[in-house]
Amino acid sequence: MIEDKVIQREGLPPPLPEDAHAAVARLAKLPRLDYEQAREAEAAALGIRVSALDDAVKAASKPSTTDNGLFPEVEPYPGEVIGEELLNDILHTLRRFIVCEPETAIAATLWAVMTWFIDEIQVCPLAVITAPEKRCGKTQLLDLIGRLSCRALAASSISPAATYRVIEAHRPTLMLDEADAWMKENEELRGVINSGHTRQSAYVIRSVGDDHTPTRFSTWGAKCISGIGVLPETLMDRCIRLELRRKLPHEAVERLRHAPPGLFEGLAAKVSRFALDHAHSVRHARPALPEALNDRAQDNAEPLLAIADIVGGRWPDMARQALLKINAKGETEPSHAAELLSDIRDAFGRTIRTRMTSDELVRELSEDGEAPWSTYNRGNPITQRQLAKKLGEFGIKSKDAKVSGRTLKAYELEKFTDAFSRYLHPATPEIIRNHATFSASHCSDSGFKVADKKQVAQPEATSATDTALKVADKSKSCATGKTSATTQPIELQGESDKSCGVADKNRVAGEIHPEGEPSPESF
């Protein structure tokens, strides 16, 4: 009893059971992220409070100036670093080890450099590495970006608590793999990660300790997430999407594990120096943002374009065109809500009507077997009640109407006008493509060009009925992801790459030679 009072007076952790000391010694050797995930289960197994275990493990851990060895020491490069040369070298290196499209390589390069400016920027987009199938190089690219990023910390799974605790303690760049296996059903984790998108709101509050003290934890930090398929909409809306494909037999790249010693350490040192020299410029940068991007996409692009503008040369134009193309791809996967609005617009256009009963609208929506509405209700067509609930989120309600002497619920086309204009993109992908020339007015040295700069005239609809009629041919806006067959992709200028397996694909500067070395002449 006297000993307990002394412990309380001195602020020391309470004594542990005898059999707990071996467990504490083992836990003290774990990486911080692994310990965060195991602490609650270990405390329960030992029959002690989590806070007591935390205190004991902290006392048993050896102090270190390098965050318990989590992060390698990076000494800034001692000499001057030319930004354009540095980004060219990183781009060369990435294409040397990874098979990917030009826009993916450019965006990945800029994102890795962005992690070194985390204290200067206000918006931090996620980097989401995605592919339709396994063995497309996702983990390889995640590893490579991690070698170039500031304070990279890799994990193949993470809990919500571990996420905000490790960010609060170490401010790492989180490199999270296999997200398709553990993230989709974890709403709390998605909320924690979403909160870290903008600096102002990058906090969560949790109860801590035996007295449940409300404590604020930071979630601000760069995060790169890799997984098969598309992650939840709220995450994809906050990301720079890095798409990969499985390489063909003749697409030869080097293995990352065979990289020359010191290659990535040298690049990281140069990025560190570049970040120190240009922190003020990035903090006060206000880059011109392509109008073709929506508000959230502009937010995501801003820190990357700030870096590209400071670097200069061809990078401002390359960066804008790459981000435009990446965003155009992302627009092909709309939310369910946007897809519903688009399909309703098409339904009114096909029937050339200004009013439809709820039952008629459900039938029209369910006719398209490729749309989700024919199986929306557990394999059955969407119900009138489900439709009413979804449309109610947009402020659209049905009203009573007399139809053949009966009173039925009906929807009027004019009630959709506001939602159509707000949530469906009015431009076609072809118009978005033409916006890729946006930065030509302030970028004199362009490394890319748009294949077809012909402007496409788009007459404005004069009424909701006209709007519906214009989509009767099933050619959707870019918000729906079902574009017409005449839409052409952006083509990026570069030296011909016959090994890519597609005749019209071009590779950016940094083309890989058969020997695996980048070509210096390509810049």
C-alpha cells in the first residue's frame, strides 16, 4: 500500500505482474506501427490497463534520435540542385523500374517530391495506386515512391487508432499496401484518412486514458495507398490516381531489388535539398489551375502544380496535361448518385416526355442490363421507394398526378433541371481534352502536345426538355463514364515506343533502352 502511494506521488507507472516483463521486452522491440496494432490485445492478455502497458513499453524502449529506427537519416545534398534536372532524373528512374503510362510516371514523380513540402502545403492529396488485376506492379511502385518520399513508413494493414497515433507521434508518409483487402468495409478508417486531406480539418478527437480525456490527434500527412480495383468514392475523390497495367512480355524494365547501391539515397538527398531551398516558394505559390478540373480535382492538383511551376522548363505543361488525363479517366467512374441522374436524363430523352410516373421511371431505368438499377434491390430492380429516397437527397420529390383516372406518383422533368446542371458535367471528354492546351499561354517549353486541338461547339440547351433530348442517343457526359465511340484519348508527345504493344502510344522523356538505361537525349 505504501509502495502504491509512492508510485502515485512520483508519477511512476504501476508495477506489472511478474510474467509481463518478458512481454514488455518483446513489445519494446516492435516497430511503433506494429505495437499500436497489438497493444490492446496484449494488455488484455496480461490483465493490465492499456495505459500501464504503454508506460512500461515506453520505459523499456531505448531512446533514439531516429524515431526508434523507423526512418532513415537523409542528409540534404551539399551542393545546388537544379529542379528540372532532379525531376527528370526521378522520372527516368521511375520508368526504368516501372511499366506505366506517361501521366502516371509524371504524377508519381511530383507526388513523391510533394511529401517533402508537407509543412508548406494546405491540401495533401492521396496517391492511390490501382490496377484491375494482380501482378501489375502496384507494390513495386509503392516501394519505389516510398524510397523517394519523406519519412516513408510502410504497412500492409493499419487500424484507425494506429493511423492517427502514428501520425501524431512521427508525422510519416504512410505507404499502405493491399488496401482492397482491409479498407473497403472499414468506415472509421476511411473517415480518419479523409480527414487528412486539408490541413485545417486534419484532426480527430478521441477519449484517452482511464479518465477518458478528450484528446486531439493530427491526421495531417501524405498517404500512398495501393490496391486492386477502385477504392471507396470519398477516397478516390481526394486522390491522384496512379493506374498500372500488367506489362507485356516484351516490355522490359529492371528489377527494383537490383537497383544500384545509393541510387535512391542520392535522389532523396537532392529532393531534401530542393525542399529546403524552395519551401518559401511552395508555401506562397498560387499556380494557375485548369478550368476543366472540378473544384476537388483542382485542390488535389494545386501542390503538384506549385512544384512543377517552380521547377520550370517543360514541367508546368507536362504536369497539367498529365493531371488532365488522369482526371478524365477518373471521371469515367461516377458515383451511384451521379449515374442515377444521368440515366434519368437519358430516360426522359428516350421517351421524349416531360413527366413520368414513378413506376414508368423505374421500368425505364431497369431496362439497361449494364446499369445497376436492374439488380439494385438485392438482385431485383430498384423499387419506387428506393428511387424516391435517392432523389430526395437532391431535393427532388414526386407529386400526385392523374393518369387514366388514377392518382399516381409522378416526376416532372423540370424538377431535375437544377440537379442536372449541378451534378452532371456539361462538357464531353473531347472538350476536356482540348483544355489540355490550357497552360500553353504560360509554358514556353512544352514536352507534350494535344493530338487534336479542334474545338467542339456545344450548343446550350434552352430547356430541361432540350437537355434530355440531347442525350437520347445514350452518349453520356464525362460524369457518367459511358462516353461515345468518337471520343479520342489525349496523346502525349514523345519518342516512339514500339514496345508498349499499342500502336498510338508514345512514351515521355526518359524512354527505356533495351539495356535498361534511360536515354539522356530524350530530354
